[in-house]
Amino acid sequence: MRVLGFAEAAVPEVLARQVAELEEAVWPGSAPGHDPLLAPRALLLVHADGTVLASLALLFKEVPLAGRTYRAAGLSAVVTRAALRGKGYGGRLVRAAHAELAADPAVDLALFSCDRPLAPFYEAAGFEVLPGTVLVGGTPREPLATDGPGFDKEVLAAFFTDAPDRDRAAFTGVRVPLYPGLTDRLW
């Protein structure tokens, strides 16, 4: 098996259909794909027979915070084929995403949220919980925050800058104006 990466619009049809089926099984009724303004990139863990075992999307945007503009990437739509969960495939793919982002000189940090019980899964792949941090998604006119009613989210990050301690401090315990739009409201 291998990890394949594509610009979302360039995912081969046979693989894109499988990703859509995986996502539909977990998030019924959700629209496939991501906002093109976020430069979506698909990472897929694919078996030698062409079966997609797990997939995720990487989304990118600039985030202004603490007097600086950071080039951020987020993980979105992380999913493993239901029959294969618990076998390490999702973790392998998330670790590959971490490695790809760490190697990208255009990325300062990875930043995303997850349901609180999933935080250890992402921590095992190299991301860290940012205590007290809230992502504010949506748009300034239609915000959606990770501490909103009905949410039990944890915010995670990985810092790839020359001063990760400084940048970690800037992102810890604050409200981050992510604002990825109305398609990927919290990426």
C-alpha cells in the first residue's frame, strides 16, 4: 500500500468515487469536495489492488494572528474504510500528512479541530493539543466556533516555523480567526 497525493481536482475518477463513498458513509448528505479557494489537496492510502483504505484533505489559507500572518494548513474529512478501522491505516495516513506539511516550506503550521475523544489519535501522529484555543470558522458575518453550543472540540496544531515555541504560545488559549468560508466551515 502507498500514500498518494493529488490536487483535489486531479484525483483520478476511480479513486474520487471511492473517497466520496467513504465520506458519504460517515457524513451522509454532505456535499463532496472542498472550497477551491482553500487549495484542497487529497491524500489517500491506497492498497495495491486500487482500494482506497483511508483518505483526508489538506486545506490551506493565511491566518492573521498576533501581528503576523501565518500560512496554515488544516486536516479535513479524515476517514478510514469502516471495515478496516483500528488497523492503523488512518494513523499511517495522518502521519504522512504531518510529514508532508513539515517538509513544505510554504506552511508555517497545521491547525485543525477534532472531536475531543479523537485528540489522542492525532497526538500519536505528531500533532499537539492547544489548551484553551478556539477556532472561529465560517465567515466574520456567519461565524462558527469550536466552543459553540453542541460542540465538544479540541484544537490541534503542529508548528513548522523557525520559532515554534513563540508561535505555539501565540496560538494557545486564544480565539483564532480561521474563517475558511461557508463550504469548509471548520475545515
